[in-house]
Amino acid sequence: MITTAHEALHRIFQDDNTLFSRAFKRILGVDFPTPRAVSVLTPDLTEIKAIARHADTILLVETDEQPHILIIESQTRDDESKRYSWPYYLAYLYTRYKHPVTLLVVCPDTATATWARDPIRVGLPGHPSQVTYPWVLGPDNVPAILDADQAADDVVWTVFSALTHRLDDNAGDVLRTLADALDAIDDESVAGYWAEFTEIGLGDTAARNIWRDLMSKLTYHYPSQLRLQGREEGREEGREEGRDEGRAEAILEILAARGIDVPDEARARITECTDHDQLRTWIRRAATASTINDLFGQTDGVAFGTVDHGR
């Protein structure tokens, strides 16, 4: 699970690894090559240990034409240091992987989005040797999803819309539309996951208070940790067990959506796990895993089918 509002604006592209393609086409008018596979690369761009550089999210997008590297940066304010970092990111990754590299910046306010769109020119005035043109998504070009049918048709897109418009006056309308869309999802664990993702992604804003109010007062069928706040302390253990069940179901749902086969031994290991941190780790890995062994990792277990059911 994400931990900050900053992280949400780039991590959502890891949880739905074709979201960037829809964003390029719907908002920027760019037909990004159709992905055949998408994997998450290390965000560590350090070349000399004394100078550490880290991007937010880096995706390797495999297409029929050629592989493509996509950098996704979450930017919540203008930061002149980025005007030195971003050209480095592009040059470093292009040199390392020998693939085209694109920079996508996501901002929750129009002023920052406008700042981020300014080209970065390196070299002589009037004749730069290198120019960086970031692609930018912000509340001025990401549509506020207010139509129930549109929201239900692409829930992750609606979550992204809500996070991008979290500072807007109409944030509450977008969140109510999102809540209704989540309520239409048959799998309660998936709906609950995106409800929690939204709460964290809204950060310390008025929009988060609106979301919490929606979750506590309305009768949505999906589980949400927010709706459980304030209930008697004696039921905490039962609630935590329910959350673990929801996390386990979310893992299985994400794996199924990615077409990954889950042997019985692996399914048992997931559903019987009571380690909250481990379940959260598996949820993150499920978003990018290519095989069931990618989910468990080299340190978590052994290759199937000789699975160790111990936790």
C-alpha cells in the first residue's frame, strides 16, 4: 500500500500499468505504442555513490515496435533542482538501456503543472545542445470524472482523476462519483483496496476529510478501514482479520487480472497469511509480477510446487 499523497500520483501507474497509455491518448493526444508487457525498473539512478539520484517510478514498456523507458515523476510544487535532475534522468536511462525515454510529470495543482511544462534548455542561449520537454498531467488537462457510467467503466482512471483534482473546489463531486463506482465493483476486496489507496493519496487536504466522511456515513458495501474507525476497541482483532482476508483477496484478484496462474499451494499461502506487512508487500508485488514466484521473491519462499507454508 502507498504511504503518502506524493507516492500515490506515480504509484498508481504501477498498480495499473496501462494507465499511462490511456493518459497519453486521452489527454495529451499521443498514440503511445501498444504495450505487450510492462515492468517496473529500479528508480535508483545513482552512477557515483557520492551523488544519489532517484526517480519516482520508471517503467520498461515493451511494444511491437521497440522497448520504451517511461519516467513518471510526482511533483507537488515547483522545484528548480528538478530542472537539473530531469535531463540527467533522460540521458542516463537512454545511455544505460539504449531505448527511447519519455518523461511524464503528474501534478495536483495547475501552477505546478504550468511550471513543469517549461522546456529545459541546456547549452548556448538560442542554440541549446539539449532540450527536455516534459509531458505533464495536471488538473488543467486531466478531466474531473463526474459521470457515473464513465467512472464505473474505468475505476482506476477515476481514482487518478480524484487524486489529481484533490485541491479543486469540485473535489467532493469527483469523490462521490468514485465512491459510487467502487460500490459497483463485485469484488469487495478490490473496491476496499482502491478506497484505502484514495484515502492515502488525498494527503492532508480537505478532500481527504470529504472522503472519510463519505466512507463513515454512507452505506457502501465494500470494506474500508476508514469506516471502521471509532468502533469499540474490543472488536479490533476481528476487524484486522477481516482486513487480512480483504488483502489476500485483493492479491488474488490482481494476479488473476494479470493472467498469472496461482497453484493451490500458493493460494493457500496467501489466504492463510496473518502477517499484515507481508500481505501489503505481496499486494505491491502483485501489481508488477510476471509469475507467481515474482510475488514471493527470492527471500520469501521457494519455487513451486515445493512451497513452504510456514509464515
